[in-house]
Amino acid sequence: MVKQYSVLIAEKHKLYSEIIAAAFKGMGSFNFIKIVRDSNEVIKFVESAESMPNLCLVDVQIQDIEGICCTEWLKKYNSEMKVVLLSDHKSKSLFEKSLLAGLDGYLLKESSLEKFKQEIKLVLDDQFVAPKYLINDLSEKFMYLTNLEKQGHIYSVKKCLESKKHLNFKENDYRLILSINKGWSNKKISEELNVSEGNVKNAISRIYRKLNVNSRTQLMQMFFRITD
């Protein structure tokens, strides 16, 4: 037996809402479809409903409050409900802002009905959907921030050793010192830096000699004194 779903459509444009309502009816697995025009109707319907809609589609520019705020309210009211934002904007910043509301999908209104149906099925199967270019852009920003964070830590080590430039530390030396200060074992360092444990041990000994310390503890204490 095919599972049946109910859907709430919060869309200010009457024609578009009727088009997607017809698409749902054609899918055969939706036994109840409700259309509302603004956020007040959304709240009123959800609070009075005997059973929660399985899926709610929200126009990002719905009247009264923006769709992102409406999405946030819906997810707080019932976290099990799937909430998808509908947008005719390709704004990357709007997409990033909407992620904070906890939405389950972000669909462009310009998509074909066939693609729309496929993406709705994915959402109901617990998969997040959004335009590929928005996902790629977000991934690139995440990688950039991750690398920036790593470089920031390396920068702090370089800053601490600024007065010891004459010791000619290499980039890997700075990474190794940072790893020691994180409390990593030789094995952990070798895995993270993709070098053998023997090379890690030799490199640490070389750093100890340069800095005139005899142990990890002394090395960490030296950095504490520098940064104090």
C-alpha cells in the first residue's frame, strides 16, 4: 500500500499554488492538500489541525512575515514536519540565511514540474534538496573558512616564534609544533601530517634542539610564557 501524505502550501501567488497543488494530486500519494496565502493562515491552520501536515511548502516572500521566519516557527512547532522554501530568487545570501531556520529543502520556482516532483520525493525520503550551484558555493565557503582557521593557528605559532627566525623553521615544523601544543601523540601527528612516526620523532628532536628544550612539556610551557 502506497503511503499517503498531507501537504500545506503557503504561497501568495494563486496561479503558482494551484499549479503545484495539481502536481501533488497527480503524484497519487497525497490525500490532503491545503493552500493558504499568508503566515497568519499557516499558524492558524497548523495550531488547529487534528493531524500535522507531513510537508509544508512556504513561499520565501510570503505575506506578513518572510518565509524564513515562518519556516523557523513551523520547525519549532513540529520538528518532524518537512518544510521546503519556494523561491524565485537565486540569492546565495538568502539561501544561507534560510539554512539557519532548519528547512528541509530550497526549491526554485523556475524548476520544471517533473524536477519539482522528483525533489519533493527526495525530501520525503529525508534528503536535503537545493540547487547544485548553491550547494557548491556553500561547500567552497566552508573549505575556505576551514583553511583560514588552519592558517590562523599556524600564524599564531609563527607569531610566537618571530624572535627566532634565525632558526630557519620550515612550514612543517610550525605544523608539528602546533600539533604538539594540541597534545597529539606521535601516531596522531603522523596520521594527520601523512608522514611516518619515525620522521615525526626525528623532526621533534630537531625542534627540541633548536628551541633548547627537552620535552613536550617544556615546549608547551615555553609557548605559554610567550603568549601570556
